[in-house]
Amino acid sequence: MRSVWWRALWLSTGAVSVLAAAQWLRTPSVPYLVASIVATALSLGAGLRFSARRRWVLGFVASMTAFAGAAAIAQRSIARIDRAWPAYRADIEFGAADRLERALLATARDLGNAARSALAAPNDPEAAFALLSGIVGGSSAERGIVLYRGNRPIAWAGTSRASPDTLTAPFGASFTPFYLTLYATATRGDLRAVATALVHADPPADRLARPLDADVAREARVRGYEYQPADATPNGFTLFASRTDTLFGARPASITPS
């Protein structure tokens, strides 16, 4: 008889824990979160007394504890948004700008290394294509590389959203109607290598491409980034420059409380 009572208590408190968690997902608030945590604790105590389903009890409690931890972090962010929205927004946008700048610097370094490595491609066409494929492989964003002898491409790999034929500066950026591409070149004798990385794609091209800033924006919790050419960059944009030239300005898209 006692085991039946403990079983009923464990099922009841478990149900309350789940219902309170569901209400928190619908309307996040501290009382719902506290109710879910308390009910989960009661479920643990009652479930351990009802030993016939102890594995189920521990699995349920572990799941609800993980939910409570994630919800507590989210609740803290919600409270900060309610109390100090301007400071919260500034922190998010500053962090997003810093994250993008670090990603661009790392990409620029990788492109320079890739272009120089491509100059070592062998004369055999099949081996040259294989080398270039290995250089651009493994990146989550779109990258491409083309090796020229004179003005004639002799090997290539990856995807380039800008015409490599027109990219001749040691390091630069190319704006097209839908794409922003970062590139680096290297030369040796009559060989020239152009390595490119897609930084940004405007709609609807973003559905077909894999730009660098899409992953960065997701990690930084912003909707995306806005860009302007170097000669038209207004205040509020972070300038991204090579050693000799300012290439473009970038800033996170504005975020709103909702």
C-alpha cells in the first residue's frame, strides 16, 4: 500500500514538473521555473522510495535538471533585458563585432597561406587540381582558389563568387550585387594564385551560398551583419583594413528586445 502511495506521489510531482516547465516555455517567468525545480526535487525523493522504476526516475530527474539549468541561464538574460536593455544590447553588438573581426583576421591569414601554398602545385594537371582541393577543403564557409600561368587558369578548386581574373591586389575585398568576397593573391614568376573566401551574401543569394558571417552571426546571437565599401562607411561601422588599405566597414545588424 505504501509503495502505491509513493508511486502516485512520484507520478504527480513529475507531472507538475513537466507542466510547470511547459508553462515556462510558453511564458518565461521565475515562479514557473521555481515550481518545476521544486517538483523535480520532490519527484526524486518520491521516486527513490518507489524503487521498481529507479532508472526511469533518475533519467527523468536528469532531463529536468538539464532543462532547469538552461532555463535559469535564459531567465537571467531575460531579466537583464528587462532591467538594462541598452547595456545588454551594447554588450551583444560589441561582442558580435569583435567576433566578426577575429574571424576576418583569421580568414585573411588563411587566404594568404593558401595562395602561397598553391604556387607549389606540380606541373601535372591532375596533381595540381588535387593539391588545390586539399588547400580549400575542410572549411564550413565557401572558399575557392585558382592558379594562373600568365593570364590562363591552369588549376582550380572550391567556389568563388567573384571573378578571380580581376583580383590582382595582394589582399583585398570585392563587392558584387549579392556578395562580399575577401581574397589574397601570391605570385612567383609567371604563376599567380588567387584564394577567395565568401564573407557575406545578400538575400536571396544567401539561400544558395555559405558565407562566413552566417556562422559568426549565429554564434554571436545577432541577425546578421551590414557592410559598406571603404569610401562610403558611415559612423558606427568597424573598419576592416589590410596593411595598406581600408577594405570595408562592418557592423552587426541592430537587435531589438522582441
